[in-house]
Amino acid sequence: MARNKVSSFSADEGLFDKFKNTQQVETAVSAKEIGSTQGKKGQKLKRINMAFSDTNHQFIINESKKNGVSATAFVNSILDAYRNQN
């Protein structure tokens, strides 16, 4: 028989701390406008395996954390910006 455990941890504890900065909220919203990195139910998006130099990899990781988005969303935003310029 399972015991009833009392926990002070709530489901949303700490999840929204990264959105305290307005710039990060705007970045997260713009990342959603670019498109989700996940496919719709029953569909998968195209995937590619890429190799990065240590410097570029560290830059992607740091900037994506700073902006509160995944590394994939960050790289997709760079590609979208490049495509829009050309």
C-alpha cells in the first residue's frame, strides 16, 4: 500500500524564473513565432546531424541559455534571420 507523502514542491516551482527579464520573454515569444522544433501529432520535422567547432558549440549553448530557448530554436532563429536578409 502506498503512503501519502506531503511535498512542498509545486509543479511550476522555478519554471518561470527565466521569464523575469522582459528581453528574455520577447525572445521566447519570437522563438514561438519562428515555429516549434517539434512536429505536430503524428508528424516529425526534418532532422539533421551537424558538427560544430568547440567555439561555435559553446556560443550556441551560452546564447540559447541566455535567451531562454533551446539550442535548436536558437540555430533556427539564426537561419531564419539569414534567410530574411537575402
